[in-house]
Amino acid sequence: MNIKPIFNYFIGLSFLFILSPTISSLSNGILLRTTPTMSISEANAFIQKEREKNDIDEDITLRIVEDNALEREGLGGYCLIGPEGDYIIGVQKNRLSKYILSHELCHIQKDFDEAAVSGGYNSTEDLNIMKHGECNNTFKYQFFQEPRATFYGFLGIFK
């Protein structure tokens, strides 16, 4: 039995795994800048449709960040648990798209059952929580959750 193909397969998977945060970050940046934007009413309708389709019982509040605060922090968007137990998706107005909404909805659906971060009452408080929290700096987040959400967001473009 020739083990060279198995060895090469293992090396390829290891290489892909090591690069997954970089690949995710690059594709995230490209998709954020190239996907068509939508209006706030279209975004709210999209969120409602996805909530019903994915059996998310809690309300989801869309917070529009008017200035470029998210971009300055290196964020495309964010999602948190709100003070009332609902979910919050924060997005810059000029980046509001099916991609970013699908990406954040994936985090809500797949990642919030383990360790969720509570948000504030406005986007300034939310950003402060995101900056000082440890939620985005874990191995699991960088290698599994963020690449999965990027892929899910990419698929969301075609919904």
C-alpha cells in the first residue's frame, strides 16, 4: 500500500486548517466590499424571513451604525445578546447586505448556545463590549466559527 497519497492529503488538510483564519479574513473583506447593499426595510424583511425559516424564537434587532465606527475597529458587523434577551445585529449603513446579515445570523444560530456576549443599549456600548471582550480571540472562533459564518454568509448572497 502506497501511503504517499494519504500523507499528501493529510499535509494539504493541515495546511488548509492553518490558513483558514487568513482565508476567511480575506474572503470576508472582499465580500463586504463587493456585495450589493440593501435598504433598512429590505434588511428587516430578510432577517424576519430567516428567523422564521431557521426557527429562531427570539427577536432580532437591527442596529444601524451611521458612521464608520465598525470599519475603524476592523469589523464588518457584530451580533450580541441584547439586554432583554433578544439578539442584536449591528451593521454599518453603507455595508448593509445579505452577506453580512447571513454571516451574523449564522453566529446567532450556531455559536450563541455556548458562550454569548451581552450587548448594551446602543451601538457605542456594543462596540465597547466587542473591543474589550475575549469572544473573538479564541481558537474556536478563529478556526471554526468565523470561517463557517463566512461560508454561510457567502451562500446567503444567493437567497
